[in-house]
Amino acid sequence: MTEKTITILIVALGAAAYLGILLSIPFRTKKAMADAGKMLLPLKNGIPFKVVCLFLLAALIIAVIPMRNFAFYLQVVFALVALMAARMGAQEAAGIGHAGIYENTIISGTYVVRFDDILAIPTLAYEDDPDTVNVDKTTIEIIRKTDAQTVLLLFDSEEKRQEAVQVILKIRPDLKQENEE
């Protein structure tokens, strides 16, 4: 295989994967909403401009690969970076228009967190402690059970965050009790 053939192959595979990611958005949205339940509290949606920019950037990176004489490994790296950007855009796009706290799920930005997957909300244990400093009262930190991943939900104001905490604790009161012990 010649270098030109390899470049065309990398670009074709990258473009096909990019298209697949774009086409997956409705399925991602459907999966997130499948058993979310009734919306209890709407949250701030993602920024559509950011999503469009991610998709355009990813397409631009893939389009630039054959225009320059990059080494093979750089072509692969650029294609993978473009696909990562497209995947991030697809995750964000799936939640746009659906961000909120539902009966069974929290959808915010790129995160979809089921209530039965929440292990803890650690900030609830120490946020009101007078000895604790530098607690951001516009975020909620959630630790998941399945992969111990930390999810950070951002809010515009302390009031909106407090409202969200109240809704979460109404659904899962055990989260506050575990954190107080």
C-alpha cells in the first residue's frame, strides 16, 4: 500500500466513524429518555453553539489530514482526536433540550445519571460545616456506584443548586442520611 492509499483509508474510516457518531445522536437521546420518567426540575441546557463548533472542528480535522503530508501515526492521532471531539459533541447534543431532574434520572450536559446509580453526594456531608472552606455552592458532586466516576453538575446560582438538592433528596433521602453519619 502506498502512503496516499493509507491516507485515503484513514480519512475514509474517520469520516465513516464521524458520520456514525452524528447518526447516533437520536439513539443516544432515546436511550437517555427511555425510562427517565416525568421531569421534576428543568436544568440549564447545553450550549448548541458549542456542539456545532465541536462537530465543525472534528470535520475540519478529518478534512485537513489528506491536505498535508503528515506521518502515518499523526494521521491516526488526528483522526482519533476528531472522533473524540465528535463523540463529546454527540453526548452534549443528546442532552440538549432534555436537561433536568427526572423521576429516575438526572440529565445535565454530557451526563446521564440514574438515581439507582448514585453512591453518594459527598459535598452534602461537609458543605454546611463552619470549619470547611472553599465549598462551591453552585455545584453538586455525585459519585456513581458502577464505576466510582465523579460527576459534577454545575448550576447558575446557589438557589438553583439548592432547589436541585431538595428534589434529589426527595427522591433519594438516604443520600443525606449516609452523608451525615
